[in-house]
Amino acid sequence: MQTHIAQTLRDTPNGAAADAILRKCVHCGFCLATCPTYQLRGDELDSPRGRIYLIKEMLESGQANAATQRHLDRCLGCRACETTCPSGVRYAELADIGRRMVEKQRRRPLGQALLRGALRFGLTSPLFSPALRLGRWLRPLLPRVLRDKVPAASEMGAATGGGPSRTAPLAPRRAPGLEPAAVILPRGCVQPALDPAIDAATERVLAALGVAVLRPPAGPCCGAIRAHLADQRGGLEHARANIDAWWPLLASGAASAIVSNASGCGLTLREYGHWFAGDRAYADKAQRVAAATLDIGEYLAQQRLRWPADWTAAPRQRVAWHPPCSLQHGLRAASAVEATLAELGFDLQRPADAHLCCGSAGTYSVLQGELARELRRRKLENLGVTGADCIITANIGCQQHLQAASAVPVRHWVQLLAERCA
């Protein structure tokens, strides 16, 4: 694609990066077939190729218009287009550059601005947990879009299997020849409040396999929430705080890896090296943190584990598998989870259109409620066809979004493994 970036932008880091990305696009249109919003709306401006043209026009003119803002807002950031693109266009990075430019130039209506501010600061605040408890009391009075995000007590029970989490450490059962290991398990910002059973299950599984879990003092969000809302400075502040907390454990060798059990957070941590590439103080540390980050599925797959006999001998369980976009298109690690579950004897049902987003996409389901609900309806319809009595996923956002409208429990897949621990 030929470009003529505006002189005022051409020599800036964002302008140079965008120019390089734009020049890789060959207009092939393969991305249209895998873009969820294009599938819903049939409008090319709501496809990656259409948004690329809008960003190109903005960078060449130096001016952001309402159409560019509207269509970038509708982008889920699912990265299915990157999986499909034969030219390796880094669309997500280009879209982030476009969003930041739009936010600087265009003032949003007061209601939108207040909602985005509440999401940026509220979801990453220590007050989120007490606010969630209050929200459960007021749930019947909340608008639909917020009610979906506040699980009722009954939904929490269904998601966790209806009983208390088993968290007692178990005897190591690692394959012969492997040294004892220790990993960092990030605390996250919303997951401990929305479903603490996920962390409990992760720790139990790792303990059963002889892996010690290190939990540094509670840090902030990984940075994804603010970064995806075009608050680059806020996202970097959160990332620096995490790097400062984890670096001593990595540098000393006390921890061999950072294991994420929320694929959206894991994808963000994996991008720290890119985020801080031009920061002399943090570039090397950020690269090390990014290289050390693994999704729990990747970590288990890489450990050459010999699964306990009682884990593989359990009755075959039929489950419907929803691979989050951050896992399959961002981390490209859905196959690691699938291989582990297959090895352990689960009857894993992958639904039609498994590559399409469920509509959660971080804060998207709040900001673009109508589109998010339609994507969820289609996803649950396809998952329901499998006939499974349980849906599993690998990201808290997808889990909560789907559970709000699902007739069957939606759980994190590592919870199934925890149930097999003796």
C-alpha cells in the first residue's frame, strides 16, 4: 500500500511504525472473512481493511473525523485478522496508534467520556472488590449492560462447580529428572473479585505437580484496560509497577516464569518488550518479563509432565471449548490447552466458528453492548449445539460475558484439572 504520511507525523515513532504497517497491507481482503463486526454489519468500514483505510487517511491528512472514531470504537481488537493475514500486517498495533490519535483530536460526548473514565479507573482500583459486592446488592436496579457484568451469587456457584475450592498443597509429582520449580502468578485486577476460584484452582494444580507459586504484593492491572482505552500513559504506569515487583524474583532466579491464568493479561504481559522498546530504564527488564510470561496452558505443555494416573483415568467428560481471542489469535496457544485436555481424556467439543470473538473483548461489552450481545448469542448458540453440559474458556472476561446469558456453567479450564487433584 502506498502511503503519504503527513509531515508532522512522518518522523514520529507512531508515524514511522504506522507507515511500516500500512505498507505491508496488499488489500487482499482475507481479513473480511474472519472479522466479527464485518460478519454482523456487512460494512467494509467495520472490517480491518476498511479501518486500515480510515487510519491511513487520518495519518495522511493529520485529521481525525467522526467516522474514524466510530469504526475504530466498534473494533473488538480480537486479532482474528492477524491470524488470517498472509502479509503479516500488525493490525492491532496500527489500531492502537489510530485510537490514540483519535482520542487526542476528538472530544467525546460527556456521557461517553464519563463511562470510559469510570472503566479506566474503576476496574483497576482497589475499590473494585467492595464496589462489586455493592453491585450484587443493587443488581436488579442496574442497567442491563452493567447487570451482565455483576454475577449473582447463584451464577458464581454454578461457575465454580457449586462447592468450596480445594487449595491445600499436594505432594510433588513431577517427571523424573526435573528440578523443583517456582513461578510468579500475577494477582490481576478483576479476576480475584469476580471468580477467586480460578486462582485457587491454578495454585492447586501447580502444587500437585511440584511447582511452587510465588505471589508478590498485589500490583495494579497488567495495563491492558487503560491501554485499550487509549490511555497509553496509564497503561505504562501499571506495567512499570508490575516489572518493578517481579524483576527481583526473575533476576535472582527465584522464579523461572510468570504464569498467567487469564489469557488477555498474558497477552499484554507478552507485549511489555514492545511497549518499552525505547525506554532505557525499562527496555531490558520488560523484555525479560515478556519472555518469561507463559499462559498456564503453555506452561503445562512445556514442562514435559507425566500426568498422575488418577488424572488420566477419570471418567470421560464432554465439554464445549471456547478459546478466547487473546489465546488463539494473540498468544497463538489454544492448541496447548487442547492438547492437555485431550491427553487427560476430556471429550473436547470445539464449536462452529470457534475463531470468532464472543463479544467480551475487555471493556467492549460495556461500550458496545448491542454488538457484544449479538456476538454472544451466536457464540452460545454454536456452543449449545455441541450438547455439552459445561463450557470452558481461558479468560475471565469471556467467562463472565458468556455466563451472563448461558444456561450451563461457564468455567475456566484449569478448574477441571483441579478437580482431579487427589
